[in-house]
Amino acid sequence: MSLLVGPEGRRDDAFTAVDSVETLSLNEGAVLVPLEVVDQALGDRRNAPVGLALDGAAPLSAAEPYLGQVQLISVRFPSFSDGRGFTLAKRLRRAGFSGTLRASGPLIADQFAEALACGFDEVWLPAEMAARQPLEQWMAARTIVTEHYQTGYGEDRSILQKRLAARETQDR
């Protein structure tokens, strides 16, 4: 069973993933659609709300026309070692997306704090990953990781910036 987790714990998923225009009309309620289907989903106004599924490698420009029209953007991670989705999340937030931002794919619990810091509201895990790292591990990991290698996570300096500052202090 897949797992949808937010900072407060397990969440119910109101969105049904739909991959084609042909299957769009078969679904009632909220749908999560790829770029190839989003125009039809928005135009039909049959399914509300509408979510947009993007690959982590997608350019921001692909999502920009829809930022004010979709309620959810799900950024797909092909593997836990591919961090492009984190960058896309930060760009989506900076571009003004205020809806729900979901990381989707085989992430690991150690990445939960980073995902939240990048602007994600929730993480969707496939069944295999949810079985390997249950909800309890995700909740524990939420506050364990406090240092970041990249800049732009809240107000804190990155690990590199802290090391450089310490080195400058030692050199004086």
C-alpha cells in the first residue's frame, strides 16, 4: 500500500492519477494528470480539483501557465538520488505556486526534512518504499536532519557556509 505523508503524519489522497485523455472522463472528482492531459482536464471542468504531475527534470516554464489553475503539483522523482525535484519545488514556490506541492516517488525518510524545506507539503511513496520505511521512520526523520548542503533552506546557512566561516575565524 502506498503512503502519503505530511509533516503531521499520514494523509488521505483525494486525487486519482489519470494518464490519458481517454480515461479522464471515467473518473469523478479530483484528478492528477500529466502535462499532456492538463489542458483537457482544465477545459472539461468535470474534475475538480485538478492536479498536475511533472517529472523532476521538467523546466519551470512547462508548469508556469498552470500555477494559478491547479490545486496540486506532484513532482516525480525517478530515484532517491536524483535531486532535481527539490530544485523544481523551490522554483515553483518562488514563481508563486501556493497550492499543495507533492514529492512523488522512491524518496527515503532522511530526505523528508529537506523536502519540506524546499517547499513540499507532502511526500507520496510507492508501496515498496512505504513497506521499507513506515510512517514512524518518516515522522522521526522530520526533525532529525537540521543541516543542509545547499543554500536557500529557510534562514540557516549551509554546511559549506558554516565551514568557510569557521575557517575564516581560525585564520585570524
